[in-house]
Amino acid sequence: MPRGGWLAARGSGWRALLLAVVASWLGGSLVGRAEAAASQLRVGTCGTPDFDRPPYVVRAEEDDVGAKKLTGFEIDLWDAVWSRMKARAALSGDAELQRLVGTEPPELQTLLRDDVTDRLREGTLDIGFCALIMQEEERIDFTPSHLVSGLQAVVRAESADVDFLQVLIQGIFRPFTNVFAQAALLLILYFAVFIAHIIWFLERIQNQGQFNPAYGPGIIDAIWFSMVTGLTVGYGDKVATTIPAKLVSIVWMILSAFFVGILAAALTSGFINTQLDQRQKIVINQMSDMEQYTLGVSSEASLSAMQSLVKSARATLYASDELLLEALTIGEIEVAIQDSRTAHYLANKIDEYRGTVVPVWEVFRERDVALGVARNSTVAGEYHPIHKVLELSVIDYMRGEGRMTYESGRLEWFGSATFVQDPNLASAGLEKALGRSNTIATIILAAVAFLWAIAVLLHYREEIREEMIRNKLRQTLGLGKKYTMLQLRQGAIRIFDKHDIDGSGTLDVDEIVGLLKSLGKDVSLEDIKQYIDRAVEERTASVPPDDQQTPATTVDAPRHTELFSVTQDG
């Protein structure tokens, strides 16, 4: 066959085949439309009058003529998923699947939320949705999760009487419970000690006037310099003089500006949050705080969750979120536990509740939300015939061609396309990790500081004791850190007169012992006797033989005998 004839024949063959497929598809569709136009699926959701689940399922007002009976995020989701199921069923060639899906959407049965799950278990529903939480079920399967939600505490927006003293105390101390403030403070302390050692090492020789060359007192000087430089960029009483130390100080100033900024921001936000908490009559900062309040829930799942999370929970089950919030506003309960997205939707977008109720604390008990599918009623343990095509349709809508529609729907109903990544939820993991790190860092810092202090005290115990005695002597003489020789002489005269009890002009042994003990010297009469004997021996050993002695010269001794050799610097 000529090449052109073969191509023409192949082209006409492809066209014939394509026409046959289209004709078969259209013919099947026409037959299906005539014989099985209505879907055989039994689909249920919450949406009875006054018993919907906003924003998942919202029932239209009775006077809203022409509006859809049911709207909401999951209603839009179901419409999109069913249209994809219909297309997949038509392409599958499976007559049973096409009969189940049909060419017209199934009528939604409106039920109470807990009735949806009950009927899925019983097998009287094929598909159900009403913010259903994915969990282990013997008679229910779930599609891939289309949302993540949790529980949220909701309270009346009431302002408590403000106690100024309590606000002041909590405003000062409570911000330090913020893990970010703790982390910043620990970083400042760690770096301050590290920088202090570098500064002391660089300055201990050339700048002994400001940094003591001895490690113990010298490192205290360096820590003072490091803390003052880091927190206030320098007080001026101690400065680095060597070039390396100045460079280290500059680096520390830059680093500390970052750490101090974090600390200031955390303390400020903590103080503001304290004031906001003071305005709220019911304050919940942790799960155990709920034990002191009467709780209300709108589903059995929420009730079981609260009973497992709060040991002494006093929770009442209400049939709907509307009844739950009504009980909250009239004072039947103090805290309502709701689905977090429902709580935010009602508090922010419904006029009846805006400004009346307010979500508090963080979202807890997060779970995946999905469509529920009954198990196969004819063969135990097998999936429902619709399960696979439903699962693929959900995935296609969320991750495939329908993704943009899915994201815009989530934006419309929940206010943000990234609502799942709530800043409070996103920071919860970081706060938890920081809390553990702060605890470990605090323990390490305290242990190192304790061991370091013990080591310094043991190593310099004699120097510290002598310094304490010198300070006591200066205090007894009435001298300060700096003094003149005249002040020293006058102080010595005063102390001599004070301890010369008998006014003899000399100090006997008992008076000397009393004087030394008042200065912190633990001496006894036996010690004084040994000192005198040793002095006599040294005196005798230093006296030359009689033939070498020079004529004695008599000199009147002064009235005030010098007992101590005191230099001007103490």
C-alpha cells in the first residue's frame, strides 16, 4: 500500500475509533440519564433547623428566599468531590459504580451531628460529613484529611474588676515565665560569664587598677564589667584599655543588643498579656485551670476528650453549638468547649456572638477532619464500593486541578488560606522546646556557678580571711577605703584607748587577746605566750656578746605601744 494511502487509512481508522468511543460514551450517558439519573448514594450531614455546624455546614435562614438550603465549607467540598466522582464513574465503565454515583447529586439528609456517625456505623448512610474527626472505627472508614482542627475554650467577654496591686506584681514577675524571656536572659548570663573571662585574661596585667590580677576577685570585676557593658553599653567605672579587650567589648556590645532586644520584647508582650488577662474574668492558661469551671460541649467526642484531659471535669453535653453558646451567654456554664474553627467563626463573623463571647487560651487536642464512609454492608471487613473513587476525588480536589478552588474556599470560610498554620499553634512546638532547653540551661548554669564559687572560696580562703580581717580593722579604726596617715594614727590612738581598760598606758595579755578577737583573730592566752616566747628567743639570738655590746641608751617608750603594722593601703 502506498505510504500516503496507509496514512489516510490509519487516519480514517483513528477517526472511526474516536467516533465510536464518543458515541458509546454519549449513548451510555443517555441511557444512564434515562434509567438511573438519580444517585443511589445515601449522604448525610448535620443541618437540621438550629442544629448546623458553622462554618463546615451552615443552614440558610428561613426567610432567605432563593438561597441554597445548606452552605458551608464542607458543602462546597462535597459538591466539588461529587462532580469528580461522577466524571470518574463515567470513565470507569463500571455499571454498578455508575448506578451508585448517578448523574444527579444525591439529596443530603440533614441530621444531628452524632446521628451522622451512628448511621454510618449502622450502614444506613454511605457517606457522612459534619467536621468528623478521623479516629479508629470498626464500621467507619475515612477519606484523606481535608482539614486540621482542634478544641478551643470559649468564655463570655466579661471584664473583671482590676486590682492595681495584683496587676503591678504580675506585670513585673509573670513576664519572666515567658520562655523567650527566659532564653534571652540565659543567653545574656552565659555570654556575660564567657566574655568576662576573656576580658580578665586580657586586662589582668596592664589594667590591675580596674581588674584584680587574682582570679577570684578579678573575675568578679570582669563579670561586673561584662554585665554593665551588655545591658547598658557601659557604666564607665571600668573600661578596657588593651586593644584586644576593646575589640572583644565591641563584639559583646553588638551581641548583647540582640539579646537585650529579645528580652525587652518578651517582657513587654508578657506585661501587655498580663493586663489583658486581668480584664478577662475567666482566665485559662493551662488545662488544669478548667477544673474550677463548669464546662459545656456540643458533641460526644468533645465530651470524651475533656473527660480524658481534665480529671474532675464537670461538663454538660448540648445538642448544638447554638444551644451551647446560649447556655454560655445566660450563665448556665462558664466555659464552652468548641471546635476551634467553629469558635473563631462564630465569635468573629456572627453578629449575635461578636463581642459577646471570646475564644481563650490555645487550640488543643488537634485532629484531622475528613469525610466518613460506611464499611461494606454485604462483605465484612471490606471497603464500601464507593470508597476508592471518593478517596481519589478528594485528593484530586485538594491536591490536583481543584487545589486553587479548595484554597479559595478555605480562605472564604475561615478567613485565611493558612489558618491551619495559626501563629499560636506554630509557636507551640518552639515554646515547648525552648522550655526544656531553658530548664536544662538553668540547671547547668546553677551547677557550674555553685562549683565555681566553691572552688574560688577554697582556693582563696586565706586571702579572703585576711581581707575580712583587714576590713574589720579598718572598720574598727574608723577608716574608709582611702585614708591619710593622720587618720590612721588617730584611729590607732582610739583603739588603744578603748582596749586599755585599766588605763595603765600599756596593754596586758588579756587586753591584747580581747583586741585581736574583736578583729576576727581567733587567739588564746597560750597563743600569746608562744608569740612572746618566740619573740624573746629571737631577741636573745640577735643580742651580741657582752664584749661587743655598745653602751645602752635609755629611751622613754611612748604611751601608745604599736601593736600592728598597718600600711596606707590597709
